[in-house]
Amino acid sequence: MAGHGLIIIERLSHNLLSGCPRIFSRWLCKQGWVFYSMIENTKIIRIDKLASVTVNMDLSMDVPVTEKIDTDTGNVCIVRALEEKRVYDKIELTTGRMAKISKGDIIAGVLGERRALQGFAGIIPESLKRGDILHILNLGGVIGKAVSFNREYGQPLKVEVQGMAVKNGRVMNIRDGARKISSSLKSSVPLVVVSGTSMNSGKTQAISRIVQELTWKGYKVCAAKVSGISALKDTLNMKDHGALLALSFLDFGYPSTVRSSDVPLIAKGALNDLSQYNPDLIVFELGDGLLGDYGVMDFFKDEEILNSITCNIVCAIDPVGAWGIREIMKENRIPIHLMTGPVTDNIVGVEFVHKTLSIDGINALYQQEELGRFVEKLVKSEHHK
């Protein structure tokens, strides 16, 4: 009877279960069995895929699960995949590797929200029970109820709720043991910030090239992504390009920063933690767009953070977006030092940015050295103050 997923050994008597050798219990889990543990109202479930959003939880593949479901943001939720898809059909594992989701897979993810213009929008329902249908909202394994989708990706993958992971009698939450946010800034390390008009506006490319170029020049660079929705690929990409250490809001216990006013607190916590490694500069990426629901404007409106920015780089897709982000930042007295992104892909956009907006424009892809020199000049001037 070695089935896939949730075959349950019906309620064994306490005496039988307590006499069951641990090695046999593990064997049962590996065969796909689920059995009731000695913890009241829990059972052990064998997990097929640990989503990357659980990376800091040190979950084993055999997880105690309760059907008493609490809908707090960040709770570790165990679900079963109800289908397979051809598009958006993979999940990022805790190793950073992408894995295809198969029908019947048992997945450990985390309850959270998403509001992506070029993706899915989803919420956490007010109440949940075993058997309810939810959706995988992003590659990192954030789970919620989809309320809108993008035609390019189709409907998000459906999953069935099995319960909540528990440890020491409590539902596990990614806030458990997370790094601490901070209300005050203790770092004096030069800070380079990259934001944009929207998703896919060139932020990740700009961050990668800055980190790489400055690392090649001998600078010690740390990095962080302080807004957006959780995925290891962003911080792994920073490390791949030379960052000594890369953090994200996930490390501070947030599956996403949707509707959160804590982005400035996350940012200060990240700056304080990263500065302990004595970097020459810290680079921040702000996920999503300036006017999205992920707290980017809250970051810039924090006076302490704004005063700590050495270089503010903005990314735009086209001239209208470039003009718009310049106007918004000008109105809020946020200085822009440089513009990049697709708007600078050729001389037409570069001239518009320079002549119409009076901002320097450098393309991160084919002007990497110029980008590095621009940032280096500002960092050096900060160090000489």
C-alpha cells in the first residue's frame, strides 16, 4: 500500500504508536504513508517539495501537521498539488533549484499575499480548513487564494490544504527565529538603491552589474532585497555576482511586503546587519514598482533612510515611465542620481533622459563599466566626507 501523498494509517492506539520504533516510523513516511503522531491532533506527513520560502525553517521531509489552521501571514502551510501546468509549472526549492510540480505532490509553503501587475494577485482567506482550495502564487511557494491572474501565465496552480506544520506544539511561522527589524539606523556604510517603475524594468540587471563591477574593482559589497515577494533567485543572483552576503525581507520573517508598512524597518534591520561585515558599500533592490502595493514609497518617505542614500538609481521601461518616476520623486524631494533600464537601450531613450529629464542615463547591459565608474565615484566621495 505504498501510495503517493496522503494515505493515512487510521488512528492507532496510543500503546501501539508509542511502541512503534522510530526507524519504522521513518520507513512508513518514506513509503508515502501519513500516520498520527503522539502530539495531540497532529499527524506526520512526508513532504515531496520544500518551497524556498521555508528555507530558514530547517524543516525535515517528515513534518508534524495539525488540521487546526491559523491564517496568520507567514504560517507554514502543507498542501497537495491538484494539477500540473505547462506554464508557471515549477517551484523553487530550499536549495534554490527549480522543480516541476507534479499532480499529487505534497508541498510545504507559506501563507502570504501577492499583488503583481504582471503575475497573480492573491490573498489569505479569513478562515481555512483541511480540504480548502488555494493556489501557488509565486515560484518561491507563497500560498494564498488567487483573486486575479495574468493571461500570459493562465490560472495559478491549484492546491488542497492539508494542514499547518507544527513544532513544539505550535504552528510554525517564518517569523520564528528571523532576523530583527529595526526602528533606528546604525549603519554609516554608503548605500546604493535601485528601484523602478514596475516589474521587469531592469532592476535585477542593474543590481547584478553594479555588484559585479564594484567587486571586480576590489570593493567589498553586501546586498539586500527589501521589498517584493519571496524567491531565493534574487539573493542568489546577488551572491553569484560577488556579494559577500545577500539578505531579503524573507530573512526578517516576511513572505512578501504586500500591504506592509514595515519596509523601512526591514531596510534598517538589513543595513544594520550587513554593516557588521564591514563592506565598502551596500546595494538595495526594491522589488515591484514605485506605486505598487509592496511598500516602496514607504521606504523613500522614511527621512532617516532617505538621508543615508549615496546613490539612487531608477529603472524605467519607456520615456513615459521615466518621466513619471522623475515627477513623483521630484514632488517627494527624492533625488535621482542615475536612470537605467530598457528606456536606455539605445540613443533615443538616453537622449530623452538626459535632455528632457536632466538625468544621466547609462544602460546596465552594454555600459557596465560606465555604470561601475558612476557608482564608484559617488561611493568614494561618501567615504571622503
